[in-house]
Amino acid sequence: MAGAFFQIGGKMETISIDIETYSENDLGKCGVYKYVQHPDFDILLFGYAVDGGDVRVVDLASGETLPEEVLTALTDETVTKWAFNSNFERVCLSEWLRRNHPEYFRSYSDEGDSVGDYLDPHGWKCSMVWSAYMGLPLSLAGAGAVLGLEEQKLKEGKDLIRYFCVPCKATKANGGRTRNLPEHDREKWKRFKSYNRRDVEVERSIQEKLRNFPVPDFVWEEFWLDQEINDRGILLDMDLVENAILLDGISKDKLSDSMKEITGLENPNSVAQMKQWLSSRGVETESLGKKDAARMIADRDMDEEVTEALKLRLQLAKSSVKKYQAMRSAVCRDGRARGMFQFLGANRSGRWAGRIIQLQNLPQNHMEDLEQARGLVKNGDYEALSMLYDSVPNVLSELIRTAFVSGDGNKLCVADFSAIEARVLSWLAGERWRMEVFVNNGDIYCASASAMFGVPVEKHGRNAELRQKGKIAELALGYGGSIGALKSMGALEMGLAEEELQPLVDSWRTANPNIVRFWWDVDRAVKKAVKQREPSVLRGIRFECRSGMLFITLPSGRRLAYVKPRIGENRFGGESVTYEGVGGTKKWERIESYGPKFVENIVQAISRDILCYAMRTLSHCRICAHVHDELIIECRKDASLDAICEQMGRTPPWAEGLVLRADGYETQFYKKD
């Protein structure tokens, strides 16, 4: 029988797995958790290799079966299951086992928890995580190419996946079928099996190539906790979601009608038509982007109809409904959205990347009557909503967060770190006055403004107008930023004059000499490692080059990895360090960096490690989501928020002297407190 188990006697230790699947749900839009819930979901091919042996492909679609030893291994935590993006294999196999071999399925859920449909992530490891840990691309083909593997992922795979793994369009030529099966093209099916086999080979080759740089055990433990959080998911208020989509459609129709009435245009959404209309009214503009439209609206000399048309255009441009549509696409049968977080998704810091709904970039809410507006949307009351609020799209945008809710009898406890990056940067650089501010629970923006301008600054008291300057300086200048950083943070829109910006930069740097010194100490340490191949340690951070990699070992013991570092020349003719990575173009390219930028990577990476420490401290709670430096926990009504914040604010043993603080709030729906 194809796929027969070949090992005799000894206990299986590892199994490398790659599967090919079919579902009518769109994986890219809904994520794997919703993908597997379609009734037509199935596993077509199961490629595997045991303990480094030959790769076997089990043709499940043609009636072959998995050996009993392999079925047993899937729920045996002592057998390490490897896959590239193992979350996909684990979730797919969870559903497939429950449907086809329920006697082999075993959940890891506690009573009342919502992770019950999935295999325990302990015992699973992911070569994509290993690649990410080493600064490599998050794709099997990309990682294989950078590592120069002899076994490359077969390039025809996308076409084969499109043929066998997703529904096809019914045509006369194909007899009106909506799915391609093996018998519809035996030659393609044969190549598809070869493709499946090759993926297992490439995945194993990545492991072999990286074997001298293992992922630390504590990072795997973080990964398993991440998988648990993704499995648990976060509950959605689908009445709110569906009615928000409905009201957005009504709103857009009415706004479009109003714009047509004012402009007389057939399609007022057309940039070209709108520019032509504006030109006919004496208004010339290169762009109709949000900033340009807002600038023109602020012009008091602007024609009243032009101003109104631009205001309507801004409302039409609101993309809030896309988040609601993503929620609708991703929601699972129990009303929860899962798989929102990509472990080590941010290449340079190891922070999480958002997936599907993208919780990391939700609009903020500033409405005082949030609950009232939420009630109107949930009930689909467009008339009341449009009567009480100037802009329906703005309301819908502010309510996006509130679609995430707690279950019956529970509440959400939301806790986050106060000024975590500012605290970590001050601690690393030894900027004592800033650390004193944190020890005394002071306001860093006021303290920064006071240090910059030499006068006392109080949030709602003396020299309060200077706090905003302290705030924008803190947000823009901590990592070597200058005038450009202040502008990109909106300094001019906040009322600062162009001539104020350079003095602001100078004042901040004068007030923070140890931070400035730390930037260039890091710059020298990196260059020493790259040029002289000499390791050095700076404030508990180790810099070294070996095997064509620059490694920066953080106080936690986690490493940042930079591929193929070398000394280059920057645009000013000076010396800089370059390395290979995923750049701003989202492509693999050579990236230029320097001291302050490496400091930003280090500070954000340490902040991420502190969040991980807090997550593990609070792992007995049901963490259902996290956003930047914030944890969202679904818990019983009698759970103590103070206890959660106290535990979250504990300083890790490897960060002695760092002062942390966590604050939080309780709510039935998520919001920006």
C-alpha cells in the first residue's frame, strides 16, 4: 500500500508533514480555521517522512489511507511534528481527524474554553517559525531560494493548486463541473503528487540547513502559547457586523447621490472626473488624497459647493466596511474569529504580524456616547444614526473595535503597558532622569517637555501647551529621527511651525544625551562585528557575526538575525551596514541600516519579549487577542482586573532595573479606553 509505514521496532521521534487540501471557502480571505469548516473540506494528499527517512505520499483523494502509526503520531506529544506553517497542517488535520477518525482525535481544551476543536500545539514545530527566527522569508519558496537549497519548491505548484484545490468554473468543455478531481487529468495529478513530495523535501532541507542555529526552547513555548491564542479566537457581535455592512451600503448610496447632485458627475468616485470638475471651479490639485482634501477643506476662501463635495468624498473614501467584511469572512461556526496573529511576523523585531482582520491597525474611537451609537448600528437604525451624527461612515469606523465582545457571563479585561518603548529605551541607555519619571509614575511627555524647555510642564496646569511638543518629540525622535520624522508624525498639522522643528530636535537630543550616545555605541558595535568579526557586549546585548549572519542577542536570550551583512556606503557618502531582508517593497532586497535603526529594532524586540513574558505569566487566563503592547483576556465577571495588571507589570528576571507598569479596564466590548 502507498504510504506504508517503514520503521520497524524503534519509536518514531519526528515526522515531517505537508498536505494538499480542498475547500470551497477562500483560504486567503477567511483563514484556515474557517476554511476547514466547509462541508466539502478534505485532505487530498498527505506527504510525510519519518525520522529523516524517505518521503511518502499518501493519495487520500484516490482512496489510500494513512498508516495507523502515523495517525497515532498526530496526537502523540512525544513525536515532534514538523511542517512549514504548521498551523495550517495542525488545524486541517484536527478537522479531518474529527470527521474521519474521531477515535484518534484528542483535544487539549479545558471545560468551557473554545480551543476544543483542535489538536494540542505542543509536539508541533514549524520550519516557517525557524526561518523567521533567522531573518528569512515567510514562504517556503523564498526561504529555500535565500538558503540556496538544491531542492527548490516546484514553480508549477500554484497552477496545480488552482486546478485541484479550489472550485473551478463550470463550462461546456468541462461538462459543467465545479471541481477538478484526479481522474479529470491524471498527468496533472501525477505532477501534483510530485509537488507534494518536493515540499516535504524542501521543508526538511531548511531544517538541515539551519540545524546549527536552533530555535531556543523558550521561543517554542511562546509559539505554542501563540497557537493556543489563535485557536481560542475572539468572539464577534455578528448582529453589529452585519448591520454595519448594511448601513454602510445605504450611507454610500446617499453620499454618492449627494455628490452627483452637487457636481453633476456620472461617477464622482473617479479621480479624473473629480479633478476635472474641481478645475472647472478654479481649483487645481495633484492629488485627492485624504491630507490634500482636508487641506483644501480647511481653506476658508474655498467655494462652498467645492468644500461640501470634498467633505462628501472624504466620507465615501472611508474604508471601515472592509474590516466588517473581513469579520464576516473569517467568523467560525461558534461566532469567533481565529488565526489573527502571525508569530514572529515582523522580520526585524520578532513582533506579531496581523492577519485577516488585522487588529494591529484598527481605527481609534473617541465618541463619548459609544454605547448609544453601537446600539443604533446593532439595531440597523439608519434614520436615527444619520439624524444624530454628522457622518455615518465615521461612526461605523469608530465602532469597529466594539465588534469584539465577551461571551455570556464573561467580561473582557484589557491591559496594556504604559509607554513601554520609552521605558525600555531609557533603561538600555541609562537615561536616569527618565527612569525617575517612570519610578514616580510621572507623565513622560510633560517631563520630556520640561527637560527640553527648562520649565515645569503639567498636563492640565503650568505650561500645559508645551506637553504636545514633548509628546511629538518623544514619538518621533527616539530612534534618530529628525525634521522629517516630526513632519510624518503630523507636527505641522498640530500647529508647529516649520522653523520650530530643528530647535525641537536639538532640544530633545540635548535633554537625552545618553540615548544619543547609545545610538552610536550600537552603531560601532554592529560595525565592529561586521568588519572585524569581533563580538562585543553592550548593556547586556551581544553583537557577533558568524556563518554569514549578524546576530544581536537580547537580554531575554532571543536572537535577532540579519542575513549576509556587509559594509556599504549611504546616500551621504558615509559608512553604513547593509543586510538582506524583506524591505519596503515587500520583496527580498538589500537593506541599509545604522545605529539608531538597530536601536529601534532592539527596543521593539525587547518590548515584544516583555509582552511574551507577561503572556506566559498570564497563560492561566484565557488570552483571546493582543494588540501591540496590549492583552485582551476573556474572563469570568468576578476576575480581578487589578490582579491581572499587577501580574502583567512584573519585570522579567533578565531586565533588572527596568520599571514597568500595566493599566487596564473592564468592558463587554473592546474599545480604546
